[in-house]
Amino acid sequence: MIFSKKNTYEQHDNEKGSFYRNSIDPFNSNETLDDYTNVDVCVIGGGFTGVSSAINLSKKGYSVALCEARQIGWGASGRNGGQLGIGMRKDQNTIETTLGFDHARELWNLGLESVTECINLIKENNIACGLQKGLLDAGYFAKDKEDFLFKIEHMQKNYNFEGYEFINQKQIKEEINCKLYSSGLLNNFSYHLNPLKFLIGLARLLIKYKVKVYENTPITNIVEAGDNVKIYSNKKIIKANKVVVGCNGYLDKLLGKINNNFIPINNYMIATEPLGEKKAREIIKNNYAICDTRFIIDYYRFSEDWRMIFGGGETYSSKFLNNSKNFVLNRMYKVFPMLKGYKIEYSWGGTLAVTVNRLPDFGTLMNNKLLYAQGYSGHGLSLSTFAGKLIAEKIDGFNERFDLFSKINHLSIPGGSLVRRPIYSTAIFYYKLRDLLF
């Protein structure tokens, strides 16, 4: 069994840089991969899944090498909206219908734990990442009020969860200085933060736990070799007992047809100049992170230095937008026309992995010597961090929690990128119309 990889990560090489990238001191590993390296576990991908896996495995006593094609946080882990939510893209009632109540409840509990795990990591390691409490779903459609009230009652009754708070029409206009929304659902158990500062803070722990970190080291092949696995970076070889793949939307062909389990989606963001706290709170009163209820969502929040960070719009082709600023800017002005006088200082994008059922895709290959976690569908900040813990448990012989995800069935879209991207683009057309008409 042999797998090879193309280079989606190269799409970012011409970018001027995101706000996040310009807010941190980069990790800058000085490790250089030798021609032949032998470790217990090789981790591929320097995002939250990979970094967390490496930390948790090294804490258990495994020797670990981590390979990242560019720099730590180069992919979507360092490019996202920074919303630290409870877990899945789908609401709990839908997951119950898909998987049954018991399985759904186990996943909900893991989602709660994933947020707690992230908060504990931030506090225990003094990671300064602009942590703020509160995520608010902004109701774009009239029917959202009914959906929000049902969700609150359902989660109180069946999960004893008291973290949701309904926001009525008067309150939503006080919370967000925008005329588009008629109701809201506040999640008091969720947070927002600077994701790249969080990730770089975690990556510093790799030094503490003596993980070998190889940046600018793209993996070109993974080959099963008897009881071991050989991982190739061009002609250089890492021999490992286990390999962890955490590439998500940047996976390409590294795992062969496994990438048919998701659609790679390109998403784009902008950041304004700093507005100052007074002006920012005139726009979002309590400094919550916001996500609306359309299928093609807008999501936004204020940064730690009071910039509006606004994300919205998607592209589905393999070609990444060279200049996405206006693509997002038009969406932001529809929500906040009062921002037209402010300078846009940063514009960037990233690629995420969206599964058909919107549930994460965990699995194993090569007789359990290779483990992967991907397909967080835009809700991966907490869960991808937690995935590293579940992967380490699985490698250590404790299967139960990892397998709660790995036993979820996923629809594989045949035909590779030439087919699945057009299929998804065609299917999404209906939802674009729905967002516009209703």
C-alpha cells in the first residue's frame, strides 16, 4: 500500500500574510531531517490535530517526529475564525437522528470536554491568545426563533445543559448593531480567541517534550513496510511504528481515496485596522463572536486589539482566489455599512474539509499503523485539539473514545477532485438561493 501527495499548501505562498501570522513570533524550528530517522510515531501536519497528537504521545513516553510542509500553523489551524465552540457542525437533534441518542450523547460529552481541555491548556501553560467568552448565533431567518427555543428546551431536558440563552428581537439589536437579525442563541460555554497564538503556545510544548519538529518538510509518500511504516520526504525516510495524519483540507492524495470522504472548501477572511474598544462595543456590545444562520455563513468577531475580523464566502474549485479582499468586503459591508470608512489591513484564506454529513472523519489504515482525523467541517478548533488526545489514547491501546468517531459512516464521493468539486458546487446552488430568497 503506497500513497502520494500533491501540494495544496502551496496556494498560500503568494499571500502577504494574515492578521494572525503578523500577531505572533513564529515557531521556527531549527531541526533538519536526516536521510534516515527512526521514531515510535511520525506525525504529519503542524496544525492542532498534529501538534496535539505529538504532545499527548510524547507525554506517554513515545519518541515523536512531527513534519510540516511549511511552518507550524500554515494551514487552516492558523487561518480560521477563532471560535472555540462545543464541537460538531450539526445540531444535537440531527446527530441523534443520524446516530441514535446514546451515540449522540457520547459525542456531545466529548464536545464539552474538548472545550474544557482547550481552556485548561491555555490556563495551565499561560498562553496569551486573547481568550474571550461567548458565541452568539445570529438568527437571519424568522423561523430561527422557533429553532432556537426548541434547541434550548431539548438540550435542557435531554442533556441537562444550561449553557444556551435565547436572545429576542430587541436584545439582538442591542447586542449587534445590525438590522439583519431577528433573534439569537448565546452559548455561554463557548469562547473565541486568536487561534494561531493558541497553536504556537501549544507548539512551544513540543520543545519541552523533546518532539523533533521538521518544518518545511513536505511528506511525499507513506509506505507500509511489514510491521512498520516508512514516511518519505522526497528521498529522506522516517521509519515509525505508527503514523498520524492530521492534514485535513490539505490532505490531497496523501491517503489515496480517503480524501473522497470530504470536500475541500476555500474560505476567506479580512481584518480591519484597530477600531478601539469604544467603537467595537458600539458594534458588538459584549464582544461575543458571531455566526449567522445562513448556509453560506458570515462569521466575525473582534480581535484582541479591536480589529473587526470578518469571514464569509466560499469557493469550491481547486483554484484559490489570489485577492480575496473584495470578495469578503462586500459581505461585511452588507452587515456593517458603518465600517466603510475603515482600512482593511489584512486579507487571507484557508482550506477546510467538509464531510457530507458534517461529522468528523476519524479512521485507521495499514492494519491500525496509520491513524487520521479530519473533516471537522468548519467547527474544528476545539475538537481538532482534543483529537490529538484521542489519537494518543488509541495508539496506547485505549480505543473507546477514538472509535466513537471512527465508527461514524461517511459517504465517499467517487471520481476524485474532478468530479466531487462540481458535484458539491451544483448542490450548493440551492442553498445560495435559499440564503438570498428567504
